[in-house]
Amino acid sequence: MLTGLPPFYSQDVQQMYSKIMNEELVVPDAVSPAAKDLLKKLLERDPNKRLINPDEIKKHPFFNGLDFEKLLLFEVEPPYKPPVKDALATNMIDPSFTSEKPTLEAEGGADASYAANFQGFTYVAPNK
């Protein structure tokens, strides 16, 4: 969200997985030092060194000046408000998404093994 692309991004999914596993995290210079440090600590490969404790994350310098209690109560003014006319406006969503035809099935269709993951939910689509 800070740069417009996820870390280790590649259009080739296999290459992206390889980057995640093997490459050093590269954070653009436009990202603040505090944000770089936070990203590196959150994306640390070694789970024993990774920053995972919510209380420690909140104490990170990136969040200096942020009152988490006010945030939870929706009392923090957002630094950016998108120019939309109401809550249902889609003008800030890429048209490649808003022009897609809605479907009720996952890409490639749903099979029995996929549906088995959703047993016990309140809605189960009828078998075709």
C-alpha cells in the first residue's frame, strides 16, 4: 500500500514465489526510514526474529503520534479522503474490476473438494 505494489511482486506467480523465498526485500527510497524498518521487521523470513506481537508493532516508530484508542473509536481523522459522492460510489475503483461480470463460482468452477471446505456454512450452493 505504501508503494502501489506488494513486496516481491512479479506478474509471473512462480517468479514471485521465488522472490519471496530467496531475494532480499527492496523498499523504494521514497518510503520513509521508519516505514522501511517496519516492513523489514514484519517480513522477516525467520519466524523467531519476525515482529509479530501487536503491542510491539504499535510501539514501532512508524506509528508515533497515532492514538490507537481513538483509532478504535473512529475518532482519528484520516490523512486522505477519496473524492467520492457516497458510500456506494465506485469511481475510485479500477474499471477493470467494476466492468467484470459477476459470477457465483470460483474461476474454473467449483468441484466437490472445494465445496467440502464450506460445510457447515449457512449457505451451500446446490449441486448442478
